[in-house]
Amino acid sequence: MRSSRDRASGDLLALAAILGLASLGCALLYGFRVVASGRISYLYLLWNLFLACVPFLIAAVASLLFRRAAPGRRRSVAVAPVVLLWLLFYPNSPYIFTDFIHLVNKVYLRAKPAEWIDLNALVWYDIVMNAAFAFIGHFIGLVSMWLMQALMRAAWGRMAARAGVLAAIFLSGFGIYLGRFSRLNSWDLLFSPIRVLGEATEALSDPKAILFSLVFGLFILLSYGALSAFKRISSPLE
């Protein structure tokens, strides 16, 4: 009989495989776009989708290590830096939605596409492709948040886990703003902390930055709430 640890490891591997296949599907959409148009555009979507996978990898590895660690105060305390590391990279997942600005501005549609492609058809293809990257990237982030909430609940209790997730959601909204408008990356906090502090302080005094952060935070909250509710619903055929 398989132990609960083995089952958990198997479930995580299966989950990683499913998300990996979904990401591969996005990459295939991108590849077809390059072949069809004859131009390498939207290359940043691949990079941003890779970054969206990082918080899931952090959460999955942390979950496996937590199960293997001996119970006790040390294990609970060790969760804190893992949560901070996850939070540092999590905003990259919903950040992909902001990439629609390039489509709105038609940055990669100003040059004439291949002769056999209608420009209107290419616009619709780009909408679907960007939506696929944004949805899959965001979904991967939500799954990582679910894993981190379970980790925090096991280490600190239910209320602390809920508070941690709520704080992470709205801090991520602010992180998305810093990424899009201040052009900061997750690793800048490690290598350029003074710059990050300056940009964050300036943004906190800007009402537009606060509104943007709250709107994105609300979007993440609603979608994570929907995912959490869906997980609790049994199949109607069971």
C-alpha cells in the first residue's frame, strides 16, 4: 500500500505534468504564429510563462520537503523564508495579463504579415494566443497559491494561512504595478534593493498605482476564490 507521502509526491508530479502540457500548448501556439507570419514576435510571452512557473516549482518543492522534514518548531519556522521567496516570484503569474497592452497598441501588427495571412485574422489569432498565455500563467500561479496555503496551514494554522494568502494577493497586485510601470523584476529586490525601495515609495504616493494594485488584487482574489470553491464541489455524478 502506498504511503500518504508517496501519494502526495505522485499527485504533485501529475499536477506538474498537466501544467507542463498546458504550457507546451501555449508554446505551440506561439510557434505556429512565428511560422505563419514569418516573424519572431511576442517572444516575451515565452519568458513570462517560464517565470509564471517558478512560484509553482517553489511551492511544489517546498511541499515535498515539508512532508519529509521532522515535525517541530524548526520546520514551522523554516516555512517563513519559503513563503517570502514564493511571494517574490508569484506576481509573475498574473503579470502576463498586462502583456495585452502590446496587443492593444498593435506593436507587432504594424508590419505587414505574410502575403497569405489576412491582418484581421492575425489580430484574432494574437488575441487567442495572448489569452492562452495569460490564462495558463495565471492558473499556474493560483495552483501555487493553493499549495502555499496548504503549507502555511500545516505549519501555522488555518487563520494564519488565510491571512498570509490575503496579504500575498494584494501585495502581488502592487508587485504587478512595479513590474509593468517601474520595470522591476523579481530578482531586483535581491540585487537592487535601494532602487526597489525608491520605486515602491514613489508608487505608494500615486493614487493611480494604488488603484491599479487594488484592481489586480481583487482580480486575483476573485479567481482564487472561484478555484477554491470549485475544489470543494463534488462531481454531480458522484
